Amino acid sequence: MMRAMARTSTFIGRDHERGRLAELVQARAMVTVVGPGGIGKTRLATEACAQLADAFPGGIRRCELAQVAARNDIEAEIAGQLGVPSLEAMVVGVGDERTLLVLDNCEHVLGAAARVARRVIEDAPSLHLLATSREPLGVDGEHLLVLGPLAVPATADPSELAHAPATRLFEERARAAGASWETSEEQRAALAELCRRLDGVPLALELAAARARSLTPVELLALLDRRFDLLKRESPVGRARHRSLRAAIDASYELLEAGEQTFFRALGVFSGPFEASLAHAVAAPPDADPLDTVDMLSRLVDRSLLTAEQQLDVTRYRLLDSLRHYAAEKAVARGEWDAINERFVAAMVAVADRIITSGLERWSPDVFHTALVQLGNLIAAGDACIAADRDATRAFHLLLPAWTAIHQGRAPEVAALSDRVLERWPDGDEPFRPEAYAVAANAHLVAGKLERARTLADRALAHPSAGAIARLVALRTLGIAARNNRDLAGAARCFAAARGVAAEVGMPPFERELTVFEAWARGVRDDRERALAVLDDAARRAAEAADGINEVWARLVSAQLLVAGSRFAEARTALDRARRLLDGFDYPWGAKASLRLEAVLTALEHGWHASHAAWRTAIDRTAAAGDLPELSLTLRSAAALALRAGDRDAATALLAAVPPGVHVDILAALFEEDLEAFGVEAPRPTRTSSEALRRVRELLDASQPPRQASAETARSATGAPRAAAASVLRRAGDGWSVEFAGRSAQLRHAKGIDDLVRLLARPNHEVHCLELMGGLDLADAGPGVDAQARRAYQARVRELQDEIDDARGANDVARAERAEAELDAIVEQLSQAFGLGGRARATGSAAERARSGAHAGQGGSRALTS
């Protein structure tokens, strides 16, 4: 029978994984929980087994292998722990009763554990095996459940801290250790950052919590650079390899071969995600085969020392922060660090070149995404230059691609790096100096330091070697600064001058962006019709050049100008076009601006109360991103519309939550003159107040729109009569806007909503389940299939659905996507073969398809808007 697995503390944050593991163990012959040391594999297995007693009448038997010597023959020790003479005796004794064998901590005896697993699976069909290991056992039929870190809080908001598993674990363990500290905003912020810096790894959090009786979160955070000395237990409690963070990582590192250790140490130089080509340039031996590097990365992923994240067609790797510190510490101790840094800087300069070259041709989402992903590595390389280089050439070079990240919420980091670089090299005639001044100016502008931004922009323009990039970025910076000072004429002149530079030297993306800036400044000031025509042309030219960023930018500015002119239907069309584009790529500023404009339009079209859910979504998304300028703009815009609706209490609460300091708006707040005209005085916090934001959320949640409204009594935010609210289901960016019976809500996208749209679009018609499953177009029946082919299709569909579930449960994104692609292809074929009710049929005529489409379209219009 099973020896008791210790459950000495509260189980936190793994409910989904526990349920999934319990399901897998019952359904599969062998399941292995895989993850790095200290991630909680043993505890998860313990909790899952506690739910499985009834499922295994033959009992649950457990072997702890952590203390077993690493040798080929471990069967005798396993048998001894199970209380049987031999492994054969256990297999015979199992009989026909379902039994579960747990092999805990297999990584250091991997080969022997794999042989045991194969043997018991083959010889005892009623026996199921659950293993925990830092890497897979590699047994046929093995199903992996990859265990990652606990979720960490994105912000220091108390409600988020209360729900984030990482902070819940830390606080529970800290209280158990007798800790208490003042619940202040500073301590909450430190706790959130501490959990993020420890990557949500349970062992690291528990070791930090054990120190919480004598150190507050603020003090723990300040000492985290010495984490391996800080995070250890002084008392001999628990397994030796879990008594300190260093010991937990040592156990994995020492299992690596010498070449793997060398490669792993070099990866400690990366501060952000990296691709295989970067790892090859930095960590591989000279003249190594790139395929050898891919194999090395795969082995480190298998050993849970590296994480792999697949996005579309690119795999990026990352070390958890503690593993990165460990690798760097080992490299320094062996005298390798300087050489690793030199290769790293050279590789990042090459990355910077590629980003700059691509960005001069067009601003594709790929260019912006690459710059964002690589920003941490670019900054680390810049700091390495400051420490080792004699001149600023490479450091200035690394600053240039950072420009693309400034408007994506990363301005403070770029500004700080530029200050460090310019402090190290205040003067000189190196290449790219005026460009570095211009990038620094733009970063300081967006970070709210206008005077510093103007000074640096002037230095860039005055430098004798200032090239086109330096001049246009500096002029652009001065234009935005002028617009924020409400000098629209001065802003238009700066934007026009910068646009002229871009056109002169052939930099189309900059020319398109600056055209939009200039049109906005002139449209607000005088000729709105001319500005809208220019914006429409800019959007068209951006689309022709596959310049998605600038196309979205032009559409959003058009929407804002149309709102300012009270042309709400046209603004809605422009906004919807921008949001459809945003569905296809990641553009953080555009996504947040579109949510704000969605809330503005909802308030203007349906009234202030009807817009509360949309404002809540916009505020939450922007606050979670930590984008204080956009948060300020969103809160001020909401306050202006609250005032237009006569809701002074809401306006006061919204203004009280505006972060203090100077926040530079890329687009000005709409109706800000209302704030000045009403003269609302709101208490302003000395720092960003999570309490004030919580008050805003409560207000937006609690104040529900009226259920009934008539054309006589219902008034829009502009004072014009409005009709009773329609029922609407509308796509809103990456979610859905729903309005029904005078109430509205913002919902995340889900498969079920797609199904609802299809059903509403065809009222009083039978819709086959295959259509909902794969989005079949049953208006076009296509050729028929015979019964044998149909059975083969159906069997394969079931197999693929099972494979998708298994792959997602194992966090194997690539396998899930391959299975989904095949399923989509099969469903498309079925859509050409099956009629309603699953009957094979022949293709209908074009006229029949046209009549069917017209009928569905009419029904859909009634269903979605009435």
C-alpha cells in the first residue's frame, strides 16, 4: 500500500493542474510530471493521489528515489521501499486490480527508472505509473505534464495580489513562519516585484517567506541580488536539495555533461528571450554545427533548465531569473564571463542592424515585436559596453533599435540606458552620437521629462554630423512636445519638417507616420475634412506597403478626429477597421488606444452608464500593462464624458486615480475642455494609488445602466435624444461587446461566442454540429462521400480531438497546433461533403448558394441588431 506522502501545508494555486493530473493518471498507463527543481512536482503528485484512492482499488504505492544511489540496478531498492521481495513479486501481486505506482524524483537515476517503468507497464496491464522528474524518462507511451511556475501578479493592486497564486503562497508561508508587516502600498509593490523576480517558483517563494519574520518584502527585494545566500534554510528541515535555492539548481547542473555545463553557463548572459541563432553565436564552440546547438538547447529544455516558448514560426528560449543568476555566477567563477560578454555584444549589434534595416523599409508587426522581445538583451549588451568598451560606437548602435519600444510602454528603460551611456561618454565624435541624442530625447519625452527631451533634441539637431534619422526623430520629439503644450501650429511645423526629411532620404515608414501626426495637428486646429482625406490616403498607402502599424495608426487617428467632430457612425467604421487589423498582430499601444476609443464611442452612442463595462476593460488592460501615460489619458477621457452626463461623483473618482506627474499623450484626451469648464477638483495621490483605481472599478461595476429607456427620456452624452438601446453582439478587438436589455458587458473571445454568432445569423434554421465544430459553410455542399470514407473521417476527427486535448494538457503547443491544422483541413473537406443532418449530398447550384447566403445575411442582420 502507499506510504503517506507528506501534506504539511496548504496547497495553493495548482487546482487545474491537480485535476488534469488526476484525469491523466486514470486514463494513461504512464504519466510523468516534468519541471525544474523546486517547482512543486512532488507536492502536485501528492495532492493528485489524494483524490485517486477510489480509482485504484489495488492501492497507491510510492517510491522516493531522491536518496537512491545513481546506479544501473535500482529494482531491489524500489522493491524494498514497496515492502516486497522483488519487482517480479510486485508485478505478480498486482493481479487484475487497478494499482498506481509513484516513482518520485527520477532525474538522477533516469536510465534505471526508465527500465523499471517499461517493465511494469509491459508485465502488469492493470498497473498505472506516475513519475516525477526534471526531464522525461523517454518511455514509449509516456505522457508528459509540464509543470510551470505559479502565476505572478502583474500589478500591486490588492485584489490582484489576493488572487495571484505566487503571492498567496508567499503570504501563507510567511504567516506560518510568524511574519507580519505593515500593509502599505510600498510593501505591496515590493511583494509583487519579489514574486516576479523569483519567477513564481514555489521553492524560491517558500525560502523567501521563511525569512519574512525578520525581513519585510521591501528588504527582501533589496537583497535579492544575493539570492543564493539569502534563500536557504538554516535548520535541517526537508530534503537537502531543497534546503537552499542553490542546492536545488546544483542537483540539476551536476547531472549535465561538461559540454552542456559550458553551454548553460554562457546562456546566463541573456536578460531576455533568445532564438537558437543567438544562442549559437554566443554559447556554441567555434565552428560548431548549428544543429548541435539546437540539440543542446533541446537537452536543456528536457532537463528543465531552459524554457521554450513557440510563437507562430519562431521558438524562443529563456532562463528563469534564478537559473540565469546561477549560470552567470558559475561563468564568473570560472573566468569565462568577459569572453562570453564580448560574443554577446557582437551578436546583439548584429541583431540591432537587422532591426534598423527592416524598420527603414516598413514597420511590420514583426519589426516592433522583435525590438520588444530583444529589448532586455539590447539593454544588457549596452551595459556590457559601458563596462568594457573604450568608445561609445557599439553602445550608440544598440540604442537605435530601442526607439521602436519607446511607445510600447518601455520608455523609462530606454531613457535610463541612454542616460547611463551618455554619462559614460558625454562628448566625442563617434558614429551615431546625434542619433543617440535623438533616441534619448524621444524616450525622455514619453517618460514625461519634457525639458530633458527638448535639450537632447536640440543637441541632436545642432550636431554637425546629424543624419536623416537623428533630424527626423528629434523634430518628431519636438512636435509631440509642442502638441502637449497645445501649440498645434508649432507641432504641425515640426511634423512637416520631419516628414520632409523622411521623404527626401527615402524612409517611407517614417514619412507615413509623420503624415498622420501632421494631419492630426492640422485637423484639430482647422481643416478637419482635409486632414481626414490625408489620413485615409496614408492608411491606403500603408496597406499597400504591408505596413500594418502605420495603417492602424492612421485609422485610430481618423476615428478620434471623427469623434471630435461628432461623426460617431463614421468614427465607429474607422475604429472597427483598425480593430480588425489589430486582430492579426501584437501592437500594444494600438490595442490600448482602441479600447479607449471603444469606450468613448459606446458612451456617445448609448450613454455614459452603458459604457461602464467598456471603460472597465480599457482601464484594467492599461493598468495591467503599467502604461501610465495611456492610463492617465483613459481616466481623463472617462472623466470628461462622466461630466457630460452629469455624473460628477464618477468624474471626481476617475480624476483621483490619475497617476501624478507629467504624462505625454500621443493623442490628446477627447473633450478635455469639459474638465476645465466644470473645474472639477479631485484629490491627487502622491504616487499611483491602487486604492483610487479600486474605487473606480467598484464604481463602474456597481452602477448599472437602466433597464428601460425611451426616445423621450434617454439622452446621449452630447445631450441629443437617443432611441432605446438595441441588442448588439459586436467584435471588439480581441473580445466581444454585448448589449442587451439596456445593459452592456465586455467578454473575452471564446469558441462558444463564435457558435452563438452563427446561430443568431440563421434564426429558425437547423444548424448541424459539424458547422459549429469547424465553421462549415453548409450553403455550399460540395461533392458527396461514401459511407466508408465518412467512417474514416469520423474516426480521425475523434483521434485528433483527443490528441489536441492531450497536447494542450502537456503544454505542447506545437503538437496541438499541428493536430488542429489537420482537423481544420478535414472539417473543410467535410463541409464540402455533408448536408444538414449529416447526409452526403451533391453540390448545389450557384443560384441556390446565392439565395441561401442572402437569406442567412438578412436573418443575421435582424438577429444581431434588433
